[in-house]
Amino acid sequence: MTEPEFDKQCNGVVSASSLSRAEVEARIISMVRELALEVGHRLGNISPQSAFGRDLGIESIDVINLIIQLESIYNCPLGFEEIQSHEEGDLLLEDLVSFVCSSVSQRRTLGKEGARTMP
């Protein structure tokens, strides 16, 4: 998989047109597998419906670290508090994927609007 192109108008944030949900999901699954190995878990099948705690055995502090890594990768603040406030119970992988895609897309839109209003 190649790295997505970066949109210079949006301070390096991956552009929504080059950011596919499948790429985000694949990246998160890869990161989850690495994290699981680090903490000594062997994971079987990971699906979009996998819950981080219940199905994957990943503690909330590890999810926070995962989110921090994603913020760095996509150069976009995600905010764990915001993710937690939208979820009741265990966070699902598909919810994190949706949140990342939405946050990056919103950031890109704000960046373009800001670029249009500047003289």
C-alpha cells in the first residue's frame, strides 16, 4: 500500500479524496495487530465489529496511545474524549475508523474554507 498524497492547502492533512475508508481500516488493523503482539495477545480475525476491550483485549490506555499515533499519522487532532463521548461501552474498530475519516475530512474542509477567505 502506498502512502496517501498530502494536500498542501490543509497543512499536510491527508486529503479526503485520497483518504479511503479501506486504507484507514487497514492501517488501524495493522496497528492493532502490532499492539496486541507488544502486550502478548495473539489475535485471530479482526473485523470492523471487533470491540477493542471485549474482542481484542486492548485496554483503554492502549487505545489512547493508538489514537495519539493516528493523530500523528494523519496530522489531525482526534481527541479521545470526543470518541469516548460518542460511545457507550466498548469502542468498536469501525467506530474509530469512521471517526478518523470524519475528523480528517472536516479538517480538510476547514482548511480549504480558511484558504478561500484569506486575501
